[in-house]
Amino acid sequence: MVSKLFDETEIARRVEELAREIAVAVAGDFAIVGLLTGSFVFVADLIRVLDRAGLAPRIEFMKLSSYGHGKESSGAPRLIGGAPEDVAGRRFLLVDDIVDTGRTLDYAKSLLAGKGAARVWTCALVDKPSRRKIDFAADFVGFTVDDVFIVGYGIDYAENYRHLPYIGIID
Ligand code: 5GP
Ligand code: MG
């Protein structure tokens, strides 16, 4: 059963605010790198608000190893597809659905930094600080939640629920 946590209106309002924050902090030329698959709806909404704020980021995606079909992370993330080309000297905003242990965004950030990115900011729609396993803080966070497993708005459980327009807790 899925119980609603953030409805469509709350998400739209928060994404709007977040995009305005990003527009101020990351002004200028940059590329968004969304982490597949969970961030695809968030990225799609975010870029349209960024456009209204006058920003024109390039949009790319990369895929890291994921949760598989369970609710627990499989440990060390690794790249399984779509690393951006021509990273050196460019500025990036990494976007993921959730920061949980922190390992995924931290790994993605060091990957881009290791290829010579000029600057890498990180953004997650949902943060679960109580689950952190490493010292990591995203630069932009939409919502903070406790230790709950969420779905919807692009976020899945065993590939289901991505279509939900809201974010809910599954039990
Ligand atoms: P981290 O590497 O920070 O532990 O995990 C981040 C990744 O774990 C996210 O990209 C997301 O795919 C997945 N994840 C973390 N918490 C949840 C959750 O509550 N629901 C779902 N579906 N995935 C989660
Ligand atoms: Mg993910």
C-alpha cells in the first residue's frame, strides 16, 4: 500500500523554489547530469522551471548500479552507462531522486571531478539524512524525510510506481 507523502502541488511548489535557488547559485553555462532512472521526472520538471528562470543547461544522463529489486542498497555504486563526454573544464549539476547513504551522488561527483570538471554541484529531490553512511551533503535538496521507503514521481519499487504523480511511502 502507498500512502501519500507529498502531493503534486507540493512537489511543483518545491521544484519551483529549488530551480530559483539553482538559478542564483549556478548562473551561467552548465550541464545537468541526471542519474537514471529515478531522477527522470524530477529532471523533466526542473529544466522547465530553470528555462523560465533564464537558464539553458544541456541535459545528459548517466546510469549507476542501483538497488536492483530490493529496498536495501547493494553497496558500492559503479557506472553502468552513459558517462558524459568532454567533462574537463565544464560545470555540472548532478541530479538524483534521493540521497540515502550518500554513496551514489558522492561517487558520481568524484567521477566527474576525476575527469576534470570545473565545478560539480549536487541536487536531490529527497534527502534522508538519518541514513547517511558517509560524510556527504547535497548542495540543493527538495524535501527531507525520515527513514522511510518512498515511491512515485519517477521513483520505483521493483520498477513499479514510477508513474505516480505524487510521492508516497510504501509498506
Ligand atoms: P545512496 O547511494 O545515497 O544510498 O542511494 C541513493 C539511491 O538509492 C537513489 O538514487 C535511489 O535510487 C535509491 N533509494 C534510496 N532511498 C530510496 C527509497 O526510499 N526509495 C527508492 N525507490 N529508492 C531509494
Ligand atoms: Mg537511483
